[in-house]
Amino acid sequence: MHAALEMQWSWIQAMNGLRSELLESLNNQDLSVTPGGSKPALGELLVSMGDLTRAYTSSFHDFLLEWDQEPSEGGISTSVETLQLWFSQLDSELESTLTELTDESILRQIERPGGGAMPVDMHLQVYNQALFIYFGKFVVYLNAISRPMPPSLAEYIG
């Protein structure tokens, strides 16, 4: 991986570890929980996080961030085991895509919706911040089901 991305990648790996610990603490029944109103079920929120990863992975390849990708296949949101396997695949795809970036490509700008653009390293930082936002949402869901937070999630998110 390019040296300019290594520090951010270590944070992404930490986020992946938090997500793995979260998934290990859940059962399939937990995935149907919603904090109320029109909020999605926890499993659907996890799929949304995975779709975010898919969009960012594509953007590091195409240098264009697009939100209107095909939605993920149905059924992912109802099985912890399926989510774990899917996230493992997504993590590998993201790492592979980032590893393929060259000295030349690392200097390119990634076009973002709305006409803005940012350098690859900053774009990876924004992705990492988006993951933090998801973890904040997960804390709300865990509180809604009176589930204790996994230790790392409690330490990093609160």
C-alpha cells in the first residue's frame, strides 16, 4: 500500500475490527431491531454501511464517487454469518483496490457528488469518518435492545 495511505488504512482496519466485534456480539434476531419510527432495522443499517464501503471501493478504482449503485442482494441483512462473510469480502476488495494505487494515481482527485473533488488520501479520511458515524448509530441500536456494548466499541465510541 502506498505510504500516503498507510496511517489511514490502520484506522480503517481498526474500524473493521470494531465492526467484527459488533457482529460477534449480535444474533440473527438482533438484526431485526429498530429504535422506532421509520428507522431501518439494525441488519439493514449494517447493509447500508457495507454499501458505503462498496461505493468508496469503486471510487478508489474509478476516481468517481457514485451513490446510485445497485443495492446489495436481499437476505444479507437477516443473518449475522452472511454479514460477516460479506464484510470480509468487502474489506478484501477495498484493501486490494487501495494496494493497486500507484505513485501517479495517488495524486489524482476523486470526483464527488455535487461537483467537488478531493485527493485520494483525504477521500480515505472522509470514508473513515463516515464509518465513525455508523458506529454512533450502532450505539443507539444497542441501547435500544439493552445490549452491552462490545468492549472496543465502548472504548472508541462511548
